[in-house]
Amino acid sequence: MSETNNTIPSNLYDLDMERSILSSIFYSEDSFSEIYGLIDANDFYLKAHSDVFKAMLECVNSDEPIDFTFVKKRLGKNYNEPVFNEIIATNSLIDIEKYANELKEKSIRRSLISIAHKIPSKVNEFQPAKDMVDDISSKLYALVDGKKGGVVKKSDEVIHELMLEMKKQKEAVDKDLVGLDTGFRYLNEHTKGFKEGELIIVAARPGMGKTAFVLNAIQRTLNVGKGVVFFSLEMPASHLMMRILSANTSIPLSNILTAKMDDDEFTRFGDACEDMMNKKLFFYDSNYVNIHQIRTHLRKLKAKHEEINLCVIDYIGLMMSSSSFSERHLQIAEISRGLKLLARELNMPIIALSQLNRGLEARSNKRPMLSDLRESGAIEQDADIILFVYRGDVYAAQEEDERRERWINEGKDPASYVPKFTPHASEEKAEIIVGKNRNGSLGSVEVVFQKQFTRFVDHSFEPVEESTFNG
């Protein structure tokens, strides 16, 4: 990297490309997330360009927008107005990732020349030849390994890490729970909790209660002082908060929606609001998000709030792809793989909700299976755990409505119709089906869905009229 260095061949740097990359980041912060980890400041040939990139990174780490004002402020005495104006005047790029890779390629080649120039002086040093080779080879490997490279660990290191994990588990209050509490006692027995680095898919047909189900896990996580990030693409954050408060207070959701609560309910509601205000719960409230935006926001939040231990995305089918793939199944493959890699990188579980194919409703047995997942190949491959939410009473009620409609259409007296199924007014049986579990058993867990509070509870829960919900 140099302002003017005539010893570097002109084909090993491209100032126009450097300006275009920086310009793209200014005009779209999503561009930064696309190249995060691919390049760093030292990959820019021109020092002024390197300074701008460093300032952009400082903005991200400080939860500031990457715009001209904040970057200029971060540059301080390194602010170079002619260079800055040239960047702003440059057109942004459509596929910034390709150009970032090319920038990295040129940077590596320049570094190779630099290492080669230093070899003669190394040979003249008074040290064993093997040490010289070691020193030079480590510099060469560092060029291609970089920050994203994996670490080779010897077996004794792995054993040491394993013993530390086992010691931590032995000291845990609930020794059977390895990860975050799912919110359900018997589901914990199957999964041992939602573990670090796992991608968990929660899938169901519309109206089955996917969101209500994950709110249980969210509340359990918040109750032990840990943080949660919720990317809500389908429902406004205010509506999600209403559901959380209804579940926490046992106040019917309809009462909260209409603000028709008695004095006791208003008191409980106020106390619950005050309690939630102190929780580390973050919402990304938008109907548009792609994997790069999730990566950027989650990294920034995690850097600022180390206590964040869970991410929920509602839902994967509404996520946009940043790739050029036209086929939706390829886009979903990119998204699911990106989520799995992000879970590993940030060492936290990521729960992504997913819809099921409509075809299952044509079967007599409507319990979901893996083949019912939309674009199931990639999701099934990347997920560590796949859970299906199933409420048989929903289908039973639909069939009852259809029977009654046929009865009336046949000209029979509606008053003489005898129903075969009558839904329970307040609650119904439901199942959480463990369809895939990379590190545990499969099976079905019986739970209860309490309709007026839109919450699931263990089937041993007390009756609705006497219940108190602890999350």
C-alpha cells in the first residue's frame, strides 16, 4: 500500500476499482456486509483509500451510519478532500463482491513481491536456514489464510476445550440442558436446548402458531438475563410485543388489542411493560431483509451487547436474496447456508421460521414431515434441528365447517345438523414434532395451545383460568 510506489507494476493495483468499492459502501451499507471479511484496509493500494475504509469500519463498530459526515469525522487529520470528492463522484458497483475478490487478489500479489524482495536480506541474517524458511512460509500462508481461515488444532487442545465445556456443564443448574431453554420441558429432553452455532428451523402451515411457539424460547432466554434479536418480516414489532405481554400476564390478547382491560389487568399490564423495558430484546422491524443485512445488524449488535445469545427470523420465506439466482430454491439455499455460517461465526443459535408446502393438506394424515418443507433440500441439509408445529384441531375444525356447508347445500335443515367435532373454547392439544435433530433424538412432544393468550405450554400446565405464566 503506497501513495506513489513506482516499483509496483501498474497491473497490481486499480485505483478506479478502489474508489468504486468505497463509493458502493457509501451509497448502500448492504455493500459493506457483502465484503465484510473478504478484504481489509491493508488491501487498498492508496493509503487515503485505506484510511477511508478504516473509518467506515469504525462507524460500523460504533453503531453509526456509514455516510459522508460520520466517515469524515472518523478520518480526522487523515481526511483528504480531493480523494474524498473523487470517491463520492464515482459510480457504485452492481456486484461488489467480485470486485472485492479482485482487490484481494491484487493485494496478495503485491505482498508476494514484497516478501520476495525481503528474501535476500533474510538469507544474509545469522540464523539457521530452517528458521528462515519457517519465517517466510508463515508470511506466505498468512496471505491466503487471513482472518477467515480456520485454525488447525492438535488433539490435546481439543481435549482441553472439551474438559472446560464439561466442567461448565457440571456446574450448570440444569445439567440436562446444554443450550438455551426451549421453553418446553419435554422438548428439552430431545434437544438438550438450542445450542451455540445451531441453525434451528421451526416450520408449519399458516395459522399453526410458529411465532407463538418461538416466543416461548425468547421469553426463557430473556428471563435469564440474555439478549435476543428478532428479525420480524411478517408482523410489526408492536404486535409481537402485544403477544409477549399477553402470554406473560395471562391477559387475553383481544383485551390488549382493544385496550379493554379492568383495573387489575391494567396493573398487571403496566408491570409487565416495565419489566420488558429492562430486557435485552431487539427488533428489526421491516418487511425487507437479506442475509447480508442480517449479518451486518447482528454483528453490530453482538459487538455492542455481548449478552445477545439468540437470533430469531420470522420468516425465511420472506427473506430476499442478494444473489443473481433467478430460481427461488437456489436463493433459499444461499440464505439457509448463510444463516448456518452466521450461527457458527457468532457462536449462537439462530431460529428461522419456515412455511410448509400446501400439498400436505391433501393427505389424510396431515402431520408434517421433512419433504413438506418448501425448498426442502437446502434447508434440510443446513439445519441442525427441524421442528414442526402441528395442531390437529385446526384441521378438524376446517373439516367440520366443510361438513356443515355440504349439509346446508344439500337443502337439509341447518337446525338438525349434529356436529362431529366441537373445538374447545380456550385451549387445544398440539404437537411439536422433532423432524431432524443432528445431536439428539426424534419424536413428538405434546403441548397445549391456549388460544386467548396465543401461547403454547407444557401439557402438564395448570388450567387456563388458574394459570400464571412465567415465560
